[in-house]
Amino acid sequence: VGPLFMSDRSRSDPAHLYQSSPPPRGYAPRLELGDMSSLGGDGDREKAPLINEEVSHRVYDNRPTNTWEFAGFGSRTKIDDLVINESDFRQEQEARKQHHLGQFLATAISGNDITSSCLYTIGICLLTAGKWGPLSLAIVAFVLILYQRVYSEVGSAIPMNGGAYNVLLNTTTKYTASVAAALTILSYIATAVTSADSAMQYLNYLLSEHANTEVSTLWATIVLLAVFAMLNMIGIGESAIVAFIIFAIHICVLSILTVTGFVSLFRSDYSTLIWNWNSVPFRSTGADIFLGFSVAMLGVSGYESSSNYIEEQKPGVFPKTLRNMAVLVGIFNPLLAFLCVALVPFPTVGAPQGAPMMAPIAANMTAFMNNVTAPISNVTAPTVASAPYFYTHNMTGTMDTAQGQRILAMLGSAAGGDWLGWLVSVDAIIVLSGSVLTAYVGVTGLVRRMSLDRCLPQFLLQENPWRHTNHWIIIGFFLICTSLYEAVQGDVRTIGGVYTVAFLSVLSLFAIGNLLLKYKRSKLPRDVRAPVIVVVVGGSMVFSALIGNIIIDSSVVMWFAIYFSVTLFVVTVMLTRTRILRWLDKSIIGRCCATWIHRQVAEINRQEMVFFAKDDDLEVLNKAVLYVRDNELTNVFRIVHVYESEDRIPSKLEEYIDLLDKMYPKLKIDLTLVKGVFTPALVHELAHRLDVPKNFMYLTCPSDSFPHKIAEFGGVRVITH
């Protein structure tokens, strides 16, 4: 029988499965091929016979005992009149490429996110690492250099939108990919809230310095989130040109701030730098650097954004955007952090013992780090004209992080005067508000993709009749962001921790996806190959940063778990809803609602799935059936073979599909033979003929000699070796 997975009785006496007479009443034997991937790697194994051919025609047709679940017998059809206009299709594709983004426009969209994060990340990092903050930020830049290779390989192999969700969808199960998508959604939520809160902190800096007043940061942040929700509702999204203008202005402001800061430093007596450098570590040098690196990973927000619009970028642009972002982060973040250490004094608490400002954090680290240095004493802070203190401390022993969020405005005032502080604040408000808009646009695209893949409810795809925007996605995102912000009472450090945990989890899964791509899709053509050691080191550093954030504040795990579990629960229900309905049918509820349950299951399962079979390899065909059975909600599975001439149709294809159709009675397995040449244009026309979206079409992993890129097929999924 070969590698068949059967009951003990079947293994000992398989003859009873092939009786010519009907089996006893109530007896439901099951013959099912299992996953035969354990036989070896990609095509280099000796294939064992799968089943005795003489006996294969006499397999008993085992229908499920619940007859309403029987999908019916598969059909055999042939399509030889498919009209394919290759030239028109290519012209259409080339016309779309004319509007694709070049290096600078593509960098601007994601660059606004990642360069704006320095406006709040530097302060949070210095609150944790003190004088070692610049080194912690430099280590983050090193991680981005490693991940540039990781992302580039995935982007060149599978150049389709979706980021971690896309790579895991093409290498693992649909549920695993949905976990990565849920983490990405949570990171979008935290990005929107953190950016909006930081923008209002810089607004308050302007108001306090020039109008001697402030607004409620809590309510101002909620209003800003609502404003951008309305803008998205009326159809105002991201514009590459506008993003580039904002990006160019932002880079100019950061450059002015950096140059002015160093000029001011060289003209000073270095008293502030000496004062800050002589301050004791908050825990120990190693612990400060490590934990500073952990929270500084918040500063790479936006690095993953480029992979979410890779299809809109010109060929070869994606790796360049990753390189550009890594360079910008590597230059500005460490240098600006160093200038903060050099120009903004770290005062001590006005307590008799003169404990350092970061002592409150050390309390959370006792179990992890025992080397807490003794506090400094009898030290007088330097006098620096017009240089506001960075750190403040209240009577309860907790830190005020508001000043930490607007640290660059304070640096501007210390380095160049009020005009530079004002310029940095205005720039921060604009670019951080742009990050809020990016979060709305990003989450809308991701949720739409997941809804189209039936991982989230279909009502989210509804569009309003006036502006044709997905209002339920936008409203839901606003409500979730507001609830999180209210729940933590505007504590941006907690929100930043939630974001960091979610984002670092996504980066870790992306590294795992890269390794799976190397193993499971090794034949898939790609322009860049990241060495395994680079992927492992990068993934390990990201995972260590994840652990560091949990050590700093374990409460973020609670908030992360609450919002992540809600999203994951919805995804789980969507992907298992037919199983839930079948369980209800067998319970007491089924006695009164059986008809409704059967109707709902039939409605869910009516969506057809399509697999393109290159030949009659029974193992590959069986793996495709198993993938659809385990990952999709359907009872209609169509296997398509494209042939150029009748004599080239695999001789065993129809026989094997007939066998599979009998062995999987809950799936109606059809065979369709299509005359033509397998090209993206043929797939495009066939999708229209069969009325099946391309995201419900699958194929085996193509080899290096395959003349087309997988992205040209418009969303067709790779599911087998």
C-alpha cells in the first residue's frame, strides 16, 4: 500500500476495503492519503508505488454518514476556446508599471514613518539607557542592516504586498499567516496612537513655550485620531508626491538640527557632556545598553511598511528603499541621541541622597540585574543658558515621559534657541500626523486582504456609496485605538511597549518565514539570498529585544494579550466556523436549527478553489487536496491542467483525480483541461471564465527555469514544493 495512513485493521488486512459487495449498514471505511512529504526533499527521492493500480478502480465510495455534507462527485470538463490576448495583457501590465514608484518616492512613504519615530524613540531610549542611549540606537541600525538582506530575499522571491502575512501564507498554513497579520494589525494600532500622542506633545511644547498654555493631551490625541478617520472616510489617502514633500522637509529639519547641535557643542565648554557622562549607570553598563536597545527597536517603526506596497514599486526598488531607511536610521538616531546627551543636562532628584533620575526603573529590574550602582551625591548640575532639563521627577517617584517624547524640540532650543525648537515642533506635528494617516491606510489594506482571504468577516469589505471607502474598517480601527489609549490613560510608554512586542513578534516571524522560504521554496527564483547566519543572528537579536521589553515592563504583556487575543479570536472563528456549525448540528441546538445550519455551511463552502497541476504526480495532487481541506472553507476543488496538445496530457491524471474524489467525499474534486500555454495572461482569463478570484488559485513551487515571476500571476498562491 506504500505510505498510506490507515487504521490498524487496514494495515493488517487491507483486502476488506475493496469488497465487491456493499459493507454492513453503518460501516464507513475511510481510505485517505496522508502528507507524504516525509519521503524526502524536492524531487531527489525514489518514489514508492502509492497504490495497487488494479485495486484502485475498486475503492469503495465512502460517503460521509451525514449525507448533507457529501459534496457530490467531481466533473470532468475541457476548455479549448479560451481567448488569450498576450499582447494586450502585456501592454496593460506595462502601463501599470509606468505608474510604479521609483526609489525616492517609495522611500518617502515608509521613510516618513521610520524617520518620524526618532522624535519619540530617542527620548524613551535615553530614559532607559541614559548616556549609553546612542550606542543602543547604533545597535538597532546594525539589526536593520541584517534585516535588509532578510526582507530583500523575501521581496525578490515573492514580490507581493502583505509583508509577513504574505510570506507565511506562501510557506506555512493560513492560520499561521493570520497570526502574523493579527500582530501587524496590533502594531498599526499602537503606531497610530503613539504617533498621535507624540504629535500632541510637541503641540503642547509650542503652546507652553509661546502661549503659556497647554491642551489636554488625552483628548487632543483622540480628536486627531478622529480627524484622520474622517479624512480616510472621505477618501483622502496617501499621496506619494505629498509624502515625498513631507519627507524632504523632515530630513532637512533633522539635518539642520544635527549640524546646529554639533556647532553648539563645539562652541560650549562641554560641561553638560561631562556632567551627563559622569553620571552612574542606572543598573549596569551592560544592562543599560541591552535594555536601551530593546526599547530603541520602537524606532524602526515603518521599516516593514515598504513590503506592504512592494507591488507598486518598480523592479529592483524594494531593496533600495530598505537600504535607504537603514542608512537614515543609522545616521540620525545615534547622532541626535548623542547631542541630547551632550547638550541637555540630566538633573538629579531633589532628594537628600541625590539618587539618579532613572532609579525608579531599577526597581523593576531587581530580579534580572543585581548590579545596581550606588547613587551619585554632592554633584551640582551644570548651568546651561536656555537649556531645559530633559528629565523630571514627581513626588510619587515616577518619571514624567512627556518631556522625553518631545526631547528633540528641547534639543533644538538648547542648540539653536527658540526658533529651532519651534521649527522642530512644527515638523514633528506634521510628520507624526502623517504617520497616523499611514497607519489608517496600512490597516485598511491589510484588513481588506484578510477579508478577501476570508480570514475576517466579509462585512468589512462593504463600501459607502458616496466615497467608496471601507467605512467599517476605518470606524473599527478608530474605536480600537481610542479604547487602548483610554485603557492605559494615555501612558505612551505602555502603548510603545505593546507596539514593540507586536512589531518585534512580526519581525521574528518574518525571519522564520525567510528560513521556511529557503527550505520549502528553495527552487523559487530570487535576486537576493540572505546567508542563514545573517537570518539567525538578526532574528535572535530581535527576539532578545522582545524579551528585554517584557523585562522592563511586564504589564505590556497584559495589554498586548488582551488586544491580540481579541483579534486572534475573530480570525480563529472565521477559519473554523464550519467546524463550529457542524458541532452545533450535533448538539441539542441542531434539533431545532438543523436546516439553518446546513444552509450556512453550504453557503460558506460554495467558494471554489483552483489548483494548477503540471503533471499527474499523485503525491503533489494529494498534498494540494490536503492543503485545501486543512486551510480553506470549501467543498469544491478544481484541478486545472494546461496542455498544448492532446498527446501531452498526463495519462494517469484523470484516473488519479477520480481516486482522490472518492477518497475525500467532503470535497467535490473536478478536473478541467485547458488548451493553451501556462502564462499570467491565461490565468487572468481563466479566473474570469471560472469566476474564481486569483487569491483562491494555487500552484506548485516553480523552478529556476520558470519564465515568469510569481507576482505576475496577481495573487496566485504557492502551496507545495
